[in-house]
Amino acid sequence: MKMKNVIRGLVVAAAIFATGTFGTAPSSTKAAGWVFPVHGNYRISQYFGGAHMGIDVAANTGTPVVAAASGVVTCANPSNSYHYVSRKNKSYCNYGCGTTNKAGIHVEIKYDNGLRSEYAHMNSATVKKGSRVYAGQMIGTVGATGNASGPHLHFSVAKASGATIWNGSQTFLNPMNYLSGSSSSSSGNTSSVGYSAMTTTSVSQTNACLKARISNPGRRVIQKVGAYIWDSKGNCVVNYTENCGRSLSGFNQMLNVNTEAKKYLSSGQTYTWQFFAKSGSSVYYSAKAKFTTKAATSYVTYSNLRTTYRSRNNAKLAAAIYNPGGQVISRVGAYIWDSNGKLIVNYSEYCGRKLKNFNQYLNVNTEARKYLSSGQTYTWQFFAIAGGKTYYSGKSSFRTL
């Protein structure tokens, strides 16, 4: 059916409308190497049909968006500005791309089978124009940029003759005829690589060690493995990938969230996690599992505040920290006030310790970069930040020589 007199760029209920032709894909193409483009918790808020030339997938801002099939990126707009991309820097997009449809931050991919897709309204784009992507590779995150009423991904599939979907003739196809895993969160293609025995081997207030068994009976080369972790609100807080290169029939995949993914978790929170493995152009996903970090012992205290050294313009301060819960103390610092009550030092530094007992020190000259006045009385106080809370010592004083 040919659509005429449709206002290009008009978006209603977070849907893109454009002039084009609707078509249908043969049923034999469904799930032939395609994966669902939103990886995480989602719902399909609008389907293909009428003047809506794609599907809308509602999900939390920041949820990973992945390539539905392998191909080459023809547009990758990192900005929500039409003029920024189309008029000033064509290295991001081709003129006449989805930016003119108020698609916001978006990516277009030309797949190996000749079809094209636009991924619109994203919060971020993590690939560049001209780069090759594989099915299941992350290309950005869900957002609400452009003309959108809420966070979602608009995903379309089309046959197109131009450099982009929008600057030539196009025939739009129903994406649901191509996508696997479209009735729920995408589980990927698990025909020859599978996961089992998903366990959390250890968990603390800020860390977890995850483990699963990969079954690879065809001894395919697993080029990369990785993990997603979502917080209790469904936000993706870890998107980690590392090189693998193994072709064993079975082996363990493990992840230490702190040391490998470089992420410190919040205490007392429930997280959902999922592993994945990439082989060739396919990505294989495990089931999802949950763990809950240990609740923090919610206090840090100070004792033995002391001035260990004084001169005419310097002082060295120290105190003992008691951290019975072993929380990660992310930062420590100090305040110093002069005799008039004016704050003259506001200093903090990275700590990263989780010992139950240790000392905090400050050399006012060399660390806080402050030279004091001679013969003056100063008041000082230490503080430590752990688990999003700030803990303060009592106040003490010293007098310079």
C-alpha cells in the first residue's frame, strides 16, 4: 500500500511517520541470524502498521541497544542536532538521514543481506559511520532524544535505494517477521553454544564474583565473552566484554565485578546478570540470574585525633578510622577553619580501602597545598565517604608556632 501526503517527521505517541511503501518479509527469514535490538527488560509499545513504519520498544533509559543483524553502519548520529550532523559534519551521517525525521540520536545499518534498519531516539550511539558490526553487538542505549514522548527505541526494517533509508525510495517491512526472541526479552541464538550452572561464587557489599559453564559441542571459536548487569530499576550498570579465543567443548566463564568490570556495586541491592559469548557473527546469551549484595554496617567512626607536627606555616594531622563493616571508603578528606571561623582548607583524596582499622593522615602543606599563618589557632575535622554516606570525625584544634 502506497502512503501519500503523510507529514514527514511527525511523531505521535513516540512513533516515526514517513512516506514509504509497506511490505512483508517471507516467513522463512524470521530468526535467520537476527536478534532482538533491545537487550534487557522491555515491552513493545507500538507495532508495525498503518502509518507507523517500524516497532517501538519501550525500555529504561540506558538499556543496551544491539545490532539486529551483521552489517555496516551507514549513519551514527551522536548528537540531537540536525544542523550539527547534516550540515556541518557528514562523517557522522549522510545528508537526508533520520535526523530530518527528528529521530534524535540514531544509528542506521545496512545489513549483509541488503536490508537496512534505523535505530532511533537513542540516549547514546557507541559505533561510528563506516564501522562493521555483528549481530548482538551493542551500538548504543535506549533514550528519548528527538521527537519522542518517553524512553524507547524506534526500530525499522526497509529495502532502500539511497545512501540512507530516507533519501531514496524505500519499502518498509514488518520487523516482527525478522526478529527472534520478540515475545519477551531477547535470548539470542542458542543453537550451538549454551550456558548452564550459573552461580554467584562470592558476594560482598560492593562486589560479586559470577560464574557459568559454557557448552560448545561444535568447538566453535568463541572470540569474545561478556556480561550485562542491571540494577533493581532495570538500568544497565555493567556492559563488559573481553577477548576469549577458546574453542573447547566446555569451559567456565567468570567475572569479578570489581577487578574486571571496574564497577563497585551498592550495598544491600539486588542485581540481575546475564553472560554472553560471541562466535563468528552470532551472539549467544545465558539465562538471567540474580544476586543481592550484603547490607553495609552503616557507620564509620574516628578516634585519636592528633596533631603530629607543627611549624610556623604547616601542621600534620592524624586520626584512627574504625570501619567495622569493611565498607569501601571511596574518599577521605579534611576541613580546616581559621580563628575567625573561615573555612580555609576543603581537601579530599581517593582512598579505596575497606580495612576495619587504619589511620588517616594529612600534611597541610604538601597535600592540601595550604601554607598557614604563624601563631594562629586552627580548628580541623576529618571525613570519610563510604556507600554514598559521609562520616565525620569530631573537631580538634592546633596552634602554629
